[in-house]
Amino acid sequence: MAGVPEPVTVPARRAPRLLARAARRASVPWLMLLPALAVVGGVVGYPFFRTLYLSFFNAPLLSHVRTAVGLGNYLHAFQSAEFRADVVHTLHFTVGSIGLELVLGVAVALFLNRPFVGQRFLRAMLILPLALPTVVNAVMWRWIYNPEYGALNALLTQTHILGSYRTWLGTPGLAMNMIIVADVWKNFTLVALLVLAALQTIPVELHDAARVDGAGGWQRFRFITLPGIRPALLVALVLRTVEALKVFDIIYVMTRGGPASSTKTLSFLVYDEAFSFLKLGSAAAYAFLTVALIMVFVGVYIRLLQSRGVAG
Amino acid sequence: MHRFRYLLALLLAGFMGAAVAQNVTLRALFMQQAAYSDSDVRSMTADFEAQHPGVKVDVEFVSYEALHNKIITAAAAGGGGYDVVLFDVIWPAEFAQNHVLRDITGDLPQSMIDQVVPGAWTTVTYDGHYYGIPWILDTKYLFYNKDMLAKAGITAPPKTWQELLDQAKAIKDAGIVQYPIVWSWGQAEAIVCDYTTLLSAFGGSFFDNGQPAFNSGGGLEALQFMRTSLDEGLSNPASTESLEEDVRRIFSSGQAAFALNWTYMYNLANDPKESQVAGQVEVAPAPGDGVHSQISAVNGSMGLGITTGSNHPTEALQYIQYLTSQAVQEKYAKLSLPIWKASYDNPAVAQGQESLIAAAKQSLGVMYPRPLLIQYPQFSTWLQTDIHRALLSQTTPKEALDNTAKQVVQDKLD
């Protein structure tokens, strides 16, 4: 309220004008934010609430006749064996790909943090898989895995590791693991880049001091490196988990949910329900349950961040 | 204020311009898989544009697996979508019920209807109304590599499905090829097409008085046959992740002696640029079981329709009439066969593909339909998943089909 004169000195008839001016001033930030708020509200808010609203209806995609079913769509989801199976597939993909990406990402970052000839070149190469669109990556790996003319079978049979060809994407259980490998190849580099940046903030003196104190390699990693990269790891973890729980494109291209629906994930279920089966209402409910699952993970991560995150 | 007036003038000029020039642009959606190639469709379209000044057609191609959902989302989005769409024989019930396609019954003269192969019209009709014109008259044929058969001492292609397994075993035992048969049994509509062919061969049916009937009799025998062929190592295990194009590649690279596939494979597998077995490929109708049937076939035809949202239905009708016309279909008869009865006796059409025409004359007469359901995509997804479970030994064929039947009854599918 700087600049507003003392109330006593203000003649009664001037008070409303001053109040109006104060109100105008208070509203300036809101006016400035209004365009951004309108955009966010329109692009995020409206679809969000519209989807929530639809999830309480039996809403055919191509008809305006809707019947309210209350929580029916949600209850149906919980009773559906298909939905439960798809939750398991989604978690399988998420845990598998995130686990491998973290381990591989940290290992590669540690390696690239050492000085050696060609280090700069290899660091630049890290960007390559990230720059590849997911669909291109999926098509590439589909060809690599192809049983008859794929590179993987050729490699494994010619080196006599395998006696005969295998159908990598045609076997339930194995198919999801092969998709995970394809996803890890592309996305571990994000983890590696974030961790590499964090590694460079750890002072060399800490390692030197520890070495003088007689600490071994593992101890130095455990007590110096790991605390140093923990914030970066948590950021990577949150980003990758949210992406993995929403996975759709790589699966659509590689297996379309097969074999025997063993690679069908929640996003794929939502897609099928809405656009193949024209059931917008239950698709909306499935979508919200997917969001709920993501929120559970994010909640756990936020607690982790708050308890020992930045402080390390 | 000046700027506003200027804008208004510009808008007005725009409207007047649109009114003066009578240019119409149609948007058409096709598939990039089997049947006519996209270059065929583009050159047909260019000829049409040349004959119809003022009409331009933007053609778009998607994979078959994306076609249904692309049509549906465009319809749901309202105006400005496609004018002409290619649709599969299994969708007219759903599309008619949801007003996706225009009813063009009144635009089709009886004389035209009579000149088309009788079974073709079932592709585009629902409840006695016509929602398009059949364009791709297609079914699955049995392709075989005659050199491989000859090497195993086999003189004629199999007459029954059991004989197919026997011949495959002879070829496998002779060490000619490791897995003699390849199918499109990936989790997609393609596996339902092969299953339907077998179901009809073994005398089964999908529904009987509205109740599921595929989980017993011929329907069950069909799935047991599929499972046996995999268990005995006669069918390529890669089948369970293959679509039609994968089948074509495996067969064309000489890694299979038999394959079930659509018409288009005949000329591509015999084309030296596309195939390592060119000149060795022969085609026959898919066999029967010798008891219920001598040959078998699935109706895999597709039609061209006009969307209800189209602003240019007259031009769209001209376009689909042109694409389905006898002259155009006979000119492009290498990858897809015409819908017209007279074409099958035209020497120009048969030239160079006599055995394909001979097989087509038999197969097109016995094309068996997949069930006519408004919620067909839901039914098909359940069936694909359960057939897969049985093929991958997660369950028995009987349990698998019972499970689909149970879901159909539970959800009161119509």
C-alpha cells in the first residue's frame, strides 16, 4: 500500500477514488496473468473437468444421448479383470524401464565423468537417442526383433548363443521385456545427462580427502557421489515415471498390445475404449484411474524429495 | 477503426472469391496395405481430376489398423473431415447406427446392382440400405511355392486342411524349409480373418439364434487346428506376431512353402523386384475339411462410402463411382480384382494371372462373413485375445473360446 496517504488527511469525497485506485493496483498482477490463465484454463482446465464430468456418464462417442451412471464406470473398472491385468502390465513396464534406466544412466554418467580420449565426442553422442522420435525408435526395434530378418536373431544364431530363431515379440512375458529394452535404449540417456551434470558439481577434494582417510571405491560412491547426485536422480525418476506410466506410442507401434494382450497398458486401454469401442464415459474413468496411479507415485517421490532431497 | 474496415473488406473479398470460383476439394481416406497400392490410387485419382475440372481430391493413406479409429475420430470431431472413406465389411452396422456414412440406396440403379458379383454388396449393406459401393473384392487364398512342393514329391496343392498339415510335414522332414506355413496371426483383425476361414471350412458358425456358437463344433475345431499346426512346428512361430505384410515378406524370401493371404500377394510375390521366389508362386482357393466343405473363404472385402459430414456429396459420389467403375477396376486388376461379373471373363483382366482368376471364381462364391454386430470391434478384440491365449498355450482352445462367449453374453453385445 505504499503511496497511499494517511486516511485522516483524506477528504471524505476523495476516499472512493483512492480505494478504486488501490483496487486497480491490486488487480494489475491478475490482469497481467489473465492471458496466461485463460490459455491454461482452456487447454488444461476445461479438458480436465470435462473428462471428469464424462466419467460419470454412459457417453457414446458418436451420440449426444448420455445417461448418468454415477460411479458405475469406476466400479466396473475395479471389477474388470482386463483393467487389473493392464495395471499390472503398466507397472511391469514402469518398474522395469525405470530401474534399468537409472542403473545404466548412472553407470554411463560415471564413465563419461572420467577424463579419456574421445570423452567429449561420446558425451555429444548421448543426445542422439533422445533426439530420435519414439515412433522411429519403436519401428527400428521392431525390425531388430523381427524373427525372420531381424538383426538380433541373426547376431545370436551366428555367434551360436541361440540354436534357433526366437519370436521376441510373439511370446507373452518376453514381449514386454523386449519393449522395455527398446525404451531403455532411448531414455537412459536422459538420466545419464542429468547425473553427469550433477557429478561435475561434486568437488574433487572430497574424493581426495576420503582417499587419504582410506575409503575404498564403493565407500566413496556411497558417501560422496550418491548424496551429490541424489537431487538429479530424483528429478530424473519423477520425469521418467510419469512418462512410463502413460506409455502408449512405443507399444502401439511394436505390438499393438499383443501377444494375448500381454503388453496392453492403461493408456492403450483408454484408447481402445474411446476410439475402437466408442465408450467415452468408461474411457474417461480409466483415464482418471491412470492419473490416480500417477499421483500415488508422484506423492511418494515428493515425500522423498522433501525429507532428504536437496539437503542430500 | 481503419484497420477493422480493412479486415472486413478483406473478408468480404474472400467470400466473393469463393463464390466465383467453383473449385471443390474432396478429402479421401484410404489404407496403405494390401489391395491397391497408394501409387495406384494416386494415378486413378489424377485421371478422375483430369476428367472433372474444378474437382480436386486430397488423398490420405493410413495403415488398416488405424483406419477405423481415424474415421471415427473425424466423425466425432464434426465438420471439415473426410468426404470419402474406405471402410471394411465389418463396420457398416456400427457406421449406419452412428450415422457415420450416408445412405446412398437411392443413387444406385438396379441395373448397376445386377452387374456386380452378388456377394460384393453384402460388404456395404446394413438393414437393407446401401452405405457405399464395394471396391476391393477380396478373400484369403492359399499361396504355395510350387518348387518346394515338387522337391518334396508333392504334385498338387492340398485339397483339405489336414492334407495341408501332411504336406507341410513332408516338406519339413525333407529339410526344405524349417516352418512350412506362415499366417497373419498377430493380435489384430487379420487373425480373425484366418480363424473365420477355418471356422467356415469346419462347418462352424459364430452365432446361432443370437447365442454364441463358435465355442463348439466347427469354431472349436478351427482353433484346435491352428494350435496343432503351431505345436507340431509346421506353422512358423513368428505367425503370432505377423500381419499380412510380414507374411508376404517371409513367403517372398523363400522361408515358407504355404501362406494364407489376400489377392495382392499373388503379383507381388511373383515380381522379381519384390520377391526372391518370383515365378515359383501359385495360388489356390483355401481348402475345406472334406466333410462340410471343399474350399473355404472369408469375406474380406471393402467399400467406398461418403460421410454424413461431407459438404460435397455429389462430387464425392462421382469420385467413388469413378473408382469403382468397370473400366478403372479392369485397368488396375493386378493387386485387387474387380467387383464386376463381366470382368472375370475378360481376357485382358485374366492375362498373366490366370490361376488367380481361376481361384477367385471359386472362392468369391463361398465367402463367409464375420458376425454382423454394431459393437464388432469389441467382439473382435476379445476374440483376438482369447485365440492368442490358446495359440500361446496359456489356456486350451475350448476354455479360450468359452471365455469370449461368456463376455459376449455378459455384456449383451449387439
